[in-house]
Amino acid sequence: MIHDSAIRTQLVTGEKTLHDVTTEICRPIENKPSTSWKVGFVLSVIFLGILGLTLAITTLFGIGTWGLNKTVQWGWDITNFVFWVGIGHAGTLISAILLLFRQKWRMSINRSAEAMTIFAVMCAAVFPLFHMGRLWVGMYWVLPLPNAFGSLWGNFHSPLLWDVFAITTYFSVSLVFWYLGLIPDIATVRDRATTAGRKFWYNFFSMGWTGSVRTWNRYEVVSLILAGISTPLVLSVHTIVSMDFATSVVPGWHTTIFPPYFVAGAIFSGFGMVLTLLVIVRKVMNYQDYITIGHLEAMCKVVMLTGTMVGLAYITEFFVAAYSGVVYEQYAFINRATGPYWWAYWSMMTCNLIAPQVFWFKWARTTPWFIFMLSIVVNVGMWFERFVIIVTSLHREYLPSGWVMYSPTIIEIGIFVGTFGLFFTCFFLFSKFLPVINMSEVKSILKNRE
Amino acid sequence: MSHGHELHIHQENYQFKGKAKTLSLALLIIGLAFSIIGIFTIPRDTHHDAHDTAAKHEVSNHKTIEKNIHGVDVAHSDEQLYPIPVEHAKPWYTRIYMNLLINGYFLLLIAVCGIFFFALQYIANAGWASSLLRIPQAMSTILPIGAIIVLAVFLLAGQDIYHWVHYEHLHLVKGQEGYDPILADKSWFLNTKLILIFLISIPLVWFLFGKYLRNLSIKEDAEGGLTFFKKSIRVSAAFTLFFGFSISILSWIVTMSVDAHWYSTIFSIYNFATGWVSAIAIITLFVLYLKRNGYLEIVSDEHIHDLGKFMFAFSIFWTYLWVSQFLLIWYANIPEESIYYYKRWEMPFKINWFLNLGLNFLIPFLVLMTRNNKRNPQILTFVALCILVGHWNDIYLMLMPGAIDKQATIGFLEIGMPLFFAGLFMYWVLTALSKKGLIPVKHPYIQESAHHDVGV
């Protein structure tokens, strides 16, 4: 038996009944899309078009269309790759770790956060895939026969290959977890369906869900097992992303704190994105009673906590570089803060360490428009973090003859902007065709269930 | 989700007597006896001997340097950027100080992680553990002992233990023989004055936070209401912020600077993980002991199960940090870094190296995998003891190689001293526990804790 203290705030406000939940959350699926949805969707598709165009140019003319050069071999591509992969982490944290910690407030945000994870990983995948240049050749090692392109298998010593495994595992587990959670809700939509098309498709995807005690029992057990599997994934994915850098001997990259620091940063950036999305979703779709100020406040606290953890890691890195007595390390960090890319470093510091400290004040944690602004700041800051790590460490070689500057070309900018098109197109489709809030879980925490 | 069914929460008053008291006193006496035997059996070196060992060490040290971690020969040249430190045999009594340092630091970590445990319950707004908060609160009272031991060892034997303290006293300038550019470069941080400020102020602030939070909780028992609870949340948040930064500094000072040439950015988090998982293991042991003696009526298998999950999860977390540090250093294979592991991979530390992974990872991971084991008091006790021995060994492995290297060995002293401190810890914490009510009866979440259920 579960007992909730009287001083806890209600997770769902507005005295909802079970029926209210169903009708309100199924509303967007069962009605014609609103004008704001249409406008948003068309805009996203336009940006998706930019992605298609810039990727086509990249494929036709080669990586030379990007601003990479002999020293800065990784620039926007990997910055954006890490940026998007990181964003995905909040979804997994909410769905898996918060489930293990029995945090019930996750129930009205997990669905959209998990969707965000999946779309973010898709956006991330664009960059390394197209960085391979001839994508079709790069795919060869998956089915390495005939062995006409050198070694039979991929280089298992390389963290880049570990990344391939880590991210595909992550993507598949997240997708399965998300879909599993959707099944009871899809069945609800099926049962309410009035048109033949809706009946057919939702019937198909509900996989014969009956809602019997036995199915529910199994559903809960599988959820818990998947949560157990996903929990190490939250750590492993960004750990391995960090090892893409940290296994090298590049000053500023080779540092042992990278694994936990990247994970904290990923959760930080992910919650930034979740807040960006949900502040809009709750307003536009009128879900203020489900995604309450209490939810926003809890997420702001996570942002503040992880932001400070990331800040501690920045300071640790800086301190240890100074302490190390290694001139290359010391130079790498001084160069970050005072070199030609100083503006990127200080943007990172301001956005990630200083800005989230406003969440110490209750007003800041409970004012949606302010949270929205700050979530954008967090997104920007975390993008800059990856830019700082990648570009400032690379643009100064051991030999000064290799010292160069890097700036992105219009094609690279186009790909990055385009991935937002991909992300939001997916998100708009999701918000139209699937229940944005997990109905069955939210029903379990309603106060009046009679 | 009901509010209707409220249990009546009785206050309990723990009495420290019987077997627990006998055991703690026995541990104190046996530990002391072993330590004394240990002290008398440390090989004393005459001046001549000391010189001899020093020479031997120089030779073995060179051998170490010539091979990197993969066993590949590393080229030597006279223009080497970093001079090889020539180690001298430490005075025989350094081993005693080292043992004090290991145990004192372990006590300090456990005590401060005890504070962090209950601070965390407040800032996370968690209810399930509110019935067992008095245990970490009592653990926090031993913090001054750990802090004083660490400080005393630094003051009395800093020269012998910390390479850089010794170096500082030589006052060498550039060009002089024995000048060490790395240590000279670190003197802005590694200098006795600054370190003493940190060594005194950080534990003091921790202690004050712990004392204040404990008092708030105890006052709540008498007066009730939400004032103390709300205040605790704010104070806990402030503590957590301070704790994150200060434990980093303390770990750099006490443990990382023993290998003064070496550095690793993850080291502070790794130190935290060591203390944190040990503190959870100790809380579990106390809960099991109190339950067995009829106390903690509202604490059930459910709470114990959750503590088991914590031990399981944070043992994996510790291993994660261990692997992160080891893998990256092994992979990059930069001699300045890999020397750390090379030293620990040789005798006399090779056994400790394997023990470290066995006790701190394999046993908790494999044994606590199943639900039933996490609810079984005997098995939990076994794993908690493994974790405690394992993390003592972890700290041994952090400190000994850098300080006295080949002079280190596990003898009577190394067994006696932890036993002595275990006895002291039991005696101290159980006495603290007996002085105040055992249950925070008016904690706003006490009913949640009394009704706690882990679900599936």
C-alpha cells in the first residue's frame, strides 16, 4: 500500500476524473489539427527540406563543402552530433531512472521526453553518417563480404566503433520502451475510434491489447526490466561519446573526468530541451493541469543540479590542468578562456554554470515564460560546450604550423538548422497522432478514481 | 494513495548494551593489541639499512620507469622533460602514520557521506528513508575524530608521507640539484599553509552543517510542524553545494597529492563514490542490527530492500568511475599517468588490486542481483562487510604506493588498526544513537516511510 503525505502537492490538478483524462488527451488525435499546429508543421517541413538539400549537396560534392581542414577535422558535425545525443538523455533518465526512484511526477512528462530522445538520436545519427562521405561504403562493415575494402571487420579498438554499438543499442531500447508504454494508450484510442482508418491503424499498433489483469501485470514487469536495462544505457552512451575524445592524447580531450562529466552534461542539456518543449506543449495543448508548475519546478531543480555538476567539472578540469604541471594541458585551457575562441568558452560558462543558478529562487522555477527563456540558454550553452571542447582543442596543434581557425560553411549551418526541422517534424507528427501524455499512468495517480 | 490509514508512530529509545557493547569493546581491545604487536614487528632500519633500501629502491624505481604499463620499453634520454623522482626509504614509523591516515580518512569520508545521506533525503523530497534518518545523523557525529587524525598525521608526518611537503622544506631553486620543476609548478596549491587552511576549514564546515541539521531534526521531534522540515531542505541544499566542491578539494589534498607528480580529474568523484557506498553499507548494517534487537518497528523488509538496491547500484557506480579512470589512462598510455597503475600492478599491491575489484564490484554485483538476496539480512550483512573491507582496501591502494611503496605490507598493524577503528566507530555511533530518540516521529514523511512498499 502506498501512502502519500498530506503536504505533497498534487501531481494532477483540476479535479480530473478518469474520463476527463481520456477525452482531453485524445482530443488532438480525434480532432482536426489546429492552425498553430499546421503553421508549426509546415515550418518544420521547410527546415527538413533544408536538411535534405544540404545533405544532398554534401553527398554529391563531398565533405569539401564543409569547413573542416587539416587540423580541425571535427567541427560542426561532431559538435552537433554530441549536442543531439546529449539531448536524448533526459528522456531515458525520466523514463528509466525516475521509474526506479519511484518519482511519480515523471508520469505526465515521460511520453514526450522519450519521444524527444528518439528524435534527438535520429538527428544525431545524421552527422557521423554523412561525415563518412560515401555513406554506402561506410555501411560495408555491417555485412563485410566480399572483403574488398581492407580489413574484414571494423576496428574494435576504436571508441568510434563502440559508439556505433552504444547508440544503436540506446536507440533500439528507447524505441522499445517508448512503444511498450504506448500500447495501452493506443488501445484506448482504438476503442474510442469513430473512423475506419483510425480503427484499423490503432488496432494494428495496439497489438491486441486487452487490458486484462494478466496483461497489465506483465506490462509492469516488462517496464521495470526495461528500466533496469535503460539505466546503464543513460550512463554508457555518453560515456562512450566522451571516450571518442578522452582516449586520445589531445590536450583538453584526454582527461579522466570526461565520462561522468559528459553524462551530467547530457542530462542537463536534455532537461533544457524537455523544458523548451513542454512549456510550449502545456500552453498550446492546454495541458496545464497535467504538466503543472510543480513539474516544471522539479525539472528546473534537475537543471540547476546538473548545471552545477557540469560547472564543478569545468572547474575541476581547469584546476587539474593548472595543477598538472603539463604545459600542453595548461596551454589548452588558457587558450580556451583567452584565445581566439574565448567568446565560445565564456558563453559556455555563463549559460551552463552561472545562468541555472537563478533556479535557487522559487520565482524563477515557477514562472513558465522565464523557464522557457532559460531552457533556451541551457541549450545554447551546451551546444557551445561541445564546440569549445572540439574546436578549441583541435585548432592548436603541437606544431604551430598546424594552427588554424575553423568556421562553418553555409552547408554545415544548413545541416544543423535542418536537423531542427527533422526533430520538430517528428515531434509535430507525434503530437498529432499519439497521446502526448501517458494516459494509463496518469490515471493511476488521480486522486478521485471513482 | 490514501490518507485515511495512519499508523501510530511510537518513539523508541535505543539502549547501548549487551552484545553490541561487548563486541565494540572487544574490537577496540583486539584492534589495539594487534596494532601494538604490529608496531613492534615493523622492521626497524638502522641508518646503514635505510641507505641500502634507498639504493635498492632507486634501482627498482628505474626498472619501473623503463617499462610503461603495457610492458613496452620506454626510451630514456637525458633531456627528459620530467625527472624521475628518486625515492628514499621512509622511516619505519611512517607505516604507523599511514595506517592512521587510511583509517582517519575513511572515517572522515563515511561521516560526511552520512551527512550527505540525510541532506539528500531532504533535497530530493524523499519519504521512504525518513524512519532511519537517525542512523546517518549519529554517524555524522564521528566526523571530528576522522578530521583530527588526518590533520594530525599531516602535521606530524607530512614530510615523510607527502613527497611535496618534504620538497617544500628543501627550498630548492631552479638549477640546483634535485630541483623538481613539476613540484615547483604546483607550489601555488601544494603548500603547507594553504593545505592547512583547507584541512581545517572544510571538515569544520561539514561538521557544523551536520550538527545543525541533526539539531533541526531532533527539535522537530519535540515541537513538530513544518518549520524544521522546510529549514532542513534549505540547509541541505546549501550543504550539498558546499559538499560537492569541498570534497573535491579534500580528495586532491589528502589522497591525490600523495602521488604528487600524478593527476587525474575524475579522482574526486571516485573518492566520493568510495565514501558514499561505504556509508550506505554501514547504514544497512546498523538498520539490520537495530531490527534484530527489536528496534525500528516501522522499518520493514521494504526499506532493507531499498538499501540493498543502493549498495548494488552504487557499487556499480564506483566500478564505473574506476573503469573510466583506468581505461582512459591505459588507453592513452602516457607514462606520467600510467605509472600510477604500473606501481599498483606490482607486488606488494597486486593482491590488493584484485581484492579491490572482487570485493567492491564482483561480490556486490553478483550477490545483490536478485530480489531475494537484497531482502535477506545474512546476505546483506556479508555484502556490506565485503564493501567495507573492499573500500578500506581501496583507500589503502590510493595512499600506500605513493607514500611508502615497497615498505607497505598487510601485517598485524594493517589488520589491527581497522578493527580498532571499527570498534571505536560502533561505540561512538551507538552511544550517539542511544542519546536521542531513534525515530524522527514528527517528520512530515514519517507515515510514508511507515507504509513504504517497493512495489513489484
